[in-house]
Amino acid sequence: MASLLRVRSRARPNPLFLRTLPTFLHLRHTLCSATQFQPDPDSPPTTTKVLESFKEEFEVGSRLITLESGKVARFANGAVVLGLDGTNVLSTVCSARGDAVRDFLPLTVDYQEKQFAQGVIPTTYMRREGAPKERELLCGRIIDRPIRPLFPPGFYHEVQVMASVLSSDGNQDPDVLAANATSAALMLSDIPWGGPIGMIRIGRICGQFIINPTMDELSVSDLNLIYACTRDKTLMIDVQAREISEKDLEAGIRLAHPEAIKYIEPQIRLAAKAGKSKKEYKLSMLSDRTMEKVSSMAAAPIEAVFTDPSYGKFERGEALDGITQDVKRVLEEEGDEESLKVLPKAVDTVRKKVVRKRIIAEGFRVDGRRLDEVRPLCCEAGIYSVLHGSSLFNRGETQVLCTVTLGAPTDAQRLDSLVGPPTKRFMLHYSFPPHCINEVGKRGGLNRREVGHGTLAEKALLAVLPPEDDFPYTVRVNSEVMASDGSTSMATVCGGSMALMDAGIPVREHVAGVSVGLVSEVDPSTGEIVDYRILTDILGLEDHLGDMDFKIAGTRKGVTAIQLDIKPAGIPVDIICECLEPARKARLQILDHMEQEISAPRNKDDSTTPRLATLKYSNDAIRRLIGPMGALKRKMEEETGARMSVGDGTLTIVAKNQAVMDKLLEKIDFIVGREIEVGGIYKGVVTSIKEYGAFVEFNGGQQGLLHISELSHEPVSRVADIVSIGQQLSLMCIGQDVRGNIKLSLKAVKPRPGGSETDDVGEGSVASAKETAKIWAPVGDESKAEEQHNSASDFPIGKNELGEAKPATSQVPVFLIRSAEECDGDEKSTSSNLTSEDTPKNKGREPIHKSKSRQSQDVMDASSSHSGPFPRTNAKKSKNLKQKKSSSHLEECEKEAEDKEAVTAKQLKIGTKVTSKVHQIRAHGLVLDLGGGLKGMYRFEENSDKRNFKIGEEIRVACSSFSSKGIPVMTMVDED
């Protein structure tokens, strides 16, 4: 062996290879290769015996699959490695020695995915895998369900199956590979088993079925069908679909059967090469003598109980237990120890025969219903108003309470699996407490049955949830079984659907589920089914005594989830497909009752309802909100009790009620601010005061200019008379000046003198984070549904469909924020040239968006804005004509003056004399019409007599200076 290794090393160099092996390694290799010990060193070495490995290769769906045995896990009773591309799965089977002293098959299936299979070290504290995850339990069920019916009756020896993923390329889901490897391992072992089986996965993209789809293909497929079978019968079906029709589903099942059979022949060939002879195991069978004795005493009383439809579940159970005790007393008196040991199983066998015979012969069921009749339904939504969503669903004596809890995107469950998405935003947790069947028990960890039932209901409801882009929140549905008499998983689907609508989640439509059973009569000589009956909405007893539990869930449009479990060694495909139509009719009947209770997502808006909000900010704004190391975020969460979740450009808030939401949104507005729009009302603090106005800090640190002309509707001589540094004000954004400063107005939010109100601020104002939130509109409100916008979202976890309210104003460009020092410097260096809306300086500037309330106002020329104490005026002729004139003669004089001495902005210089006309009279001065649409201002001198000027009066003036805005300041000229 050492020489062989050295030759192999020379052909393939390895820096870690030791050319001279130590003595203990020589010994180890000798033992492993079964080399015989040679006492004489001079004698020639013996021939090395090489361990044989057996391999089978075949194709399924254009993919090469390999089955290999004998290379690893040689001590296991059966071991097979199945490989597909870069994914390899090892499955081993072992059986306990000794006689079985139980009346059931203790089959255990363990499936494990370790992180080394994808080249990753676990992120846990111990850096190793812990308890089985949900996915591992579900994959174990996928393996268990098809192989369990094929063990022979009476085989009660303990069997353990262990499937481990050795390597994974992430393209194929290993669960189907593990099931086929387990079938091959059972074929190679000496355990009696009626296989082999084949398992296949079918997908569908754009109406085309795909064999063994990859994970990328499954992500866009509307069907995920897992099908297991023998050569001629179906063993297991598991389906997740997006409302696929029964006709298409039947086509997929019939396509899957011949493809799954392709796995069977290679297993038979491998077993012929490397398989062991089947061992003789002791089977625990009931003797004919015992069955005749128990049947003669118990058959008639049992039939009387089953023919009385007045019995409930527990009354029927007590009556049957009484019959068992009566038979037990008779056997104890006779001293028949053999029959006493198997009495429970013998009585159960008699029950099964009585029930099945009555169903097939008479067509009546245990509770007196017809074969296709659904139990009485009773459902109620919104039973607990404090919860996000709740419902109570009753079908017969089965009762399930479902609740819905919504959370932020970061509340999604993180998945640590080899394949599939890293997180899961929709979770359904199913709980089956002992009290629901009036038993005593203890609550443990993850239960395989609970995980399986919850996942089935989760698949059924996932198809109607809105896309993640439209509904990014995490949803958790809790199903608490309050009473169980069959089909609790399908009751969970119905109750969960109503609870989702009660929570206001915009699901497309209701999902309902029903369980279909089968009772068949088999020819003992051939094993073929000669007669059968399909049962709709089966009881727990019918599930136990019947042949099949076929759970089918879906909407009115089609099927969303299926789970088929059977007890006999297979059921023909034709019978399986025949069950789809009765299930559809029962599903529609259940949907009618559910829609009578709640037919659309609700809109419950009250102060106690929990709230969710999604706000959109820039990354810089989010960084300011979080603070260093998240300190500011944690502080706000502690102060308010709300929770915040930060994403890429989004902030999601979860609050217990509206008061908590408002409190947190107010803090966020103060720190981060809002988008600035014309007409928006903002709170700010005065930071500095200048002669021409005040600078205000608002909206999370931004600065704006409150001009002196915007302080009040009355003339203001000093800014300090109205505002002071540090004073908090509510201001309206009215636009940008020619230099890009944000212009604020205090008078715009105050009523006009004389009782007249200001412009309609509410229409054009910018709401805060809570006011610009998404509105969850009812399904039928198309007007709101069309007004979708990607701004903040805030909804009462209430009861309506997702629609987003469109803000009243459009988005605005980013403002150029200028400091007070920059404005002072610009004022000193202002040239004498006037600026107006038509100058080249302003043509390239993007105008700020105006709100609806302010768009109706006339646009003012730049020449009408100034830094003096005058309110701004309008230079449009339409408003000039509205001014009162003293006489028609004055109007003619105005015309002549304009024609004679019209002056333009370029011609006007300091010292230029013009004849102007009084345009407006103010308390502290005049607004002069200089001609050519140009306006100027004249200030009254202090302690001077003020003449009684008249509108339209001509005055000879000269330009003495220009304001910071380019407005000419005029002085009176004395011609004498």
C-alpha cells in the first residue's frame, strides 16, 4: 500500500505527503488493506486485496445521476451515496437486533445538513451545528412518508435512517436525492422492505413542466411537485403551487410517475451487485384464534356505536373503551394471556373492519354524513381587537384559533440551510397542545408533526400574499388548536386566511383547505383494489381507520398546497386524480362561508390598534438618525417603546398604538427632517437676525431665510421687533430666491388683517412623516389604489388593502443652503444691474415646485422683491389695472409718461433721474412705477413732513442706490 501511495504521489505531487511513512502508519494501512502478516521479511509480499465499490449511472431529465456503495460507511447495514452534479448525499440504514415487543414500527429518519457541505464554518458560538432545524425535520418527513408503508405488516423492529449531505453546489435541493439514496440503501440492506421507490421533483415555468428543476428555476416556477411511487402505485405527493388548476396538476402528476420510475431500475441493478440477503425477522401478527374470539364479542357492540350518529368524539371514544373493558374481563376470566397481550390491537382491527364495511356497503359514515358532505361550519374574524388580526374557525368539533402579528423586515426568520433564500418573511407556527384532545402531556421543543402541519398551511397561504416590494413587512401566523377531531391543518389554512384579512394584509383572496380520505376493499390474492369510496372532510377516526389522508388547499382559481399520506403499499394514480374534484367542490363550499364572515381586508382605524410605518430617507439622513454605534436609535426606542428597523434607504417603525407612533415620528422629524416643498409648514428656530430678515434652522439642520417682508401682513421696520434668536416658529416654505436660498414666510401661516384667512395651506402643505404615510385603502377603493407613491407608509394594522396616498406636492430638487455670512458678502458685492425672471442668470435655474395652494397666485418679478420694509407687490398689468386711479386724466398722464421717459433696467444707473408715478402708498414709503414695467421704492425720511401723495401722481426722482435684491432705491429730486 505504501508503494502504491508513493507512485500516486509522484504522479500527483503533494507538498503534505510524507515520502517515508512512520511505522504506525504502515501498520494502519496494512490493516485497512487486509494484507496478511508476513513473518519472514525475505519472502515475497502477498497480493493486496482492494475493497470493491459498486456504481450505477443513469439519466433523469437530461441530468446524470450516480449511485455508489462500498466506498464509505461500510459497516452500516446499507449505505449509498447519490450524486447529481456537485451535490452528494449519503444515506445509511440500520436495524436493531432482538425481538420486537411493541405493536408499531419505530422508524426514525434523521436528515442533516452540515455547513462543511458548502465550505462554510457555522456562525454559532461553538462553531458547530446544534439541534435539528425546521428544514431538516421537513426533509426527514419527506423521506419517512413514502418508505414507511412498504415495511411488511407486523415488522416492529427499530429502524434508523440517517441521511447526510456530503457536498452541495447550491443548484439542487438535496431532499429528493436523500429519499432516493435511502431507497437504494434499504434495497442493499437485509431489512425486509417492499421497495424500491422513485422520487422526482417537477416544476413549471411559462406552462412548461421541468424535470429536476434547479433552485433558480424553482424561484420562478409556479409549481413545486414532489412525487414518490413504486412501479405502478403512488406513495406520496407534496405540492406547493401558485393557484394551479386541477387539470394542470393532474397533468403534472401523470408526467411525474414515469420519470420517478427511472430511479427504480438502477437501484435493482445495484442491489443485485452489492445487496445482502434479506434476513428472517419475527413478525408480530395476530393469530386467527384471537381475532375470531375478540370479533365475536366486540363486533356487534362496536357496530351499534358506529351506527349512532348522536355520539360525539369523546362519547364515542368512551363507549368503545367500555367495549374493550368488557372483552378484557371475559378474557381474564378465561385466563387467555395470549389474547390479552394483543387485545388493543385486536379491538382496533375489529373497529376498522366494521367501519370500512359499513362505508363501502351502505355509503354511510361514522357521524351519519354522506360521503361528500362537509361538517357544519362556523367562523368568526376579529375576535380580539387588540391583536393585529385574529379568527376562530370551527368545522364540526375541530376548532382552531389563528392570530396574526406583523413586524419590521428585520424580524424575518434567518435560515441557515444549504439551499434556498437566506430569510423568510412569512411564518406560520402550528401548535397542538395536549388539552385539545383531553390528554395530559408536556410541551417540548420542535415537534415533527407540528412543524409539518404548520409548513403545509404556510405553503397554502404564501401563494396569496402580496409581493415583497409592495408589502415588505414580516408576518407571523400562530395557529392554536383548541379542539381536534381531524383536519386541524386544513382548519389552520381557513383560519389563517381570515386572520390575514382581519389584519388588513392585502391578500388577493381567501384560501381554504379540506382533507379527503379513502376506504378501499382489496383482493387478498392479488393485492389489487376491487372497490373503494372517497370521503370528503374526514374525521380523526376515519383518518385512523382509512387508507389515505389527502390534504388539498387552494383558492377559487386553483390549488396552492397538497400533502398526501397513505397507509397501504401504494394507491393507483387514477384514484389519486379522481380525488381532486370532490376536494374542489368542498373547498368552494367552505370559501362561501368564509366570505360571508369577511370578504376583503379590513380597515380598522382606532387609537389602540398597533401601527406600522415605512419611511424613505437618504442614507445620510438615516445615518444621522441612527447616531454613533446606533446610540440615538436605541435611545428613541427606549423613550417611546417603538421598534425601528433600518434598510437601504428605508426606515420601518413598529408601534403598539397611534400615540407611540406619533411620538416617535415627531422625534424623527426633528432629527432627520422632511423633504422641502413649496407650501410646506415647518417648525424652525431663529439662529441669527439681520437687517433684511432672520435665518432659521429647520427640518433637521437646514437653513432658510425669513425676509423682513414675510414677517407680518403689516409693515415691519425692525426684524427684532417680531422675532428673537432662539425663538421657535411655524413657517411656510414659499420658494427660492435668485441665489438659491430657501425663502420662508411667517405671515403665510397667519390670518390676514380684517379676518380674511391666508391661502389654503392645508392643500399644499407638506405633511410630516406620519402625514405622508401610505394609506391602506379598501380593496374596492380604486381611486386610492391608483394613487401609489414610494413615500412613507403608515397604516393602522387594520383591515384594508395596501394602497398608497399620493402626496399633495411633487418632489423638489435639493435646495442650495446658504449661510448668513454668504448672504452678507453677496449684498456688499451686489452690482448695480437689476435682476429679473428673464435675465440669463435665472434662465438656467430649476424652479422650486409650488404647492397647489400657491400655484394659483401670480408669479412675481424679481424686481418686485426687496429688502426694505415694504410688502412685496405684483408687477403684472392685470393687477395694476385693479388699482384705483384718481381720474381718467391721470391715466392719460401715465401713458404719456411711460412713452416719453420709459427706462429699462440696463439704462438705470445711480444718479439717473426719471419721472415716476406713485404706484402704491405704504406707511413708510412709496412704490414707484419707473416705466417699462420697472418698479422702485422711496422711503420717507424720519422727522420729515409727509406729503399727501396720490396714486398716479408724477414725482421726479433719482436713483440713489440698489437693494441687495437689485431693487432701485429712489430719492426726491428738487428741480429748483
